[in-house]
Amino acid sequence: MSVAKLFGQPIVVVNAAALNRSPWYEVRQEAGKLINDMGIGSAVAQGLVGRSGPSPITEVHNLSATDARVYVLAQQEPGCPPVAVGLLKVGKKNLFHFDNSGRTRELRDQICVLDFYVHEDWQRGGFGKMLFEAMLHNEGIDPVRFAYDRPSPKLIGFMRKHFGLADFVPQQNKFVIFNEFFNDKPIGSSIYDSVKDRPLTARGQSNGLRR
């Protein structure tokens, strides 16, 4: 079985449970390499590189210890198999947030965008927005309700352009929570009760890859 067959839709959602069942289980080594390679590309793009090499945020072996899920976007050129061009990882963290007045808030099980990357060859083509909006639809949460782990200037610009989010108080933990998060609005929750209930494919996407 080819990894290409995993991409019946442009965007698929992967978590630890998915990797241990069909169709991912049959190609788990190849699928793991695909995700790991994208994680390394993201680390290099963010400058997360030390003396021993890149320090990726997204690695397959870490998925089994968390409820994180990874959204993978694939595209296809004529006559070629689909290739992974984007990755977005979300999961929960316990965070502390300090506002300008010095008040501290503890945010338990805060939903976070942990990694977001579009391959350099595929940037400026609307693929980041496609991937991000698929994630929002699947999670059932507004973008303002997320915390963002060490967002790059590109991601901050992306959030300003597409969602009007720009203002935040810098934190020592490097997470960004936009000020609108603390408005008097109910916090959204996932439309799924557990990881195992989430589909492998993002809902609301077209069934065809770009040809």
C-alpha cells in the first residue's frame, strides 16, 4: 500500500490512535517518516536548530504520550503522487498567563496551536489558510480561543490578516494568547468528545487533490 492512498482528501487528521489502525497501520513506517520530515522542516523554518541538528516540535513518537493531533495537507501535480506540503499540530497544555497589571491566570487544558508549517515551495498559495480553516472547522473552536506556541512573525501576520488578531501581552513561556481571548465570551470546546471520535479526514473539504 502506498502512503499516497492515505490522501483521498487534501487534508487528513492523524493522532496516536489513527496510527495504530487501518489504513495508517499498514504504512506506519512511511507515514511516520512523512510526519517526522515535515516536523523537521518546520523546526528548520523556525530556527529550532542546535548543535545536534533540528529540534522538531512534531515527532510521531511524541503523539502516543498526548492527545495531540496533526493535520497534514497534501497536494498533487499532474502525473505525480501526492506530496505533503503542510502540517498543523494542536493539543492541550496547562499554562499560566500574566496580563499587563500583573494578574496571573491559570489555564488548564488550554487548546493550543503547537506547530504550523507550509513547505517553502508551496507558500503564498493559500494553502496555510486552507489548512488552518480545516483545523478550525474540525475542532469546532474559534481562532481567538487558542494559545499559540512560539509563533513566528509570519504566523502573527497570518493571524492579523485573516482573523484580525494582533494584540497580546508577551509571556515568558513564549505562548501567545490574543487579548480578545479574555473578553466575556464562552470558551468553545471540541465538537468531539474524545480523540477516538475524531475522523481521520477533515470535514468540509473537497474530495479531490489539486490536479
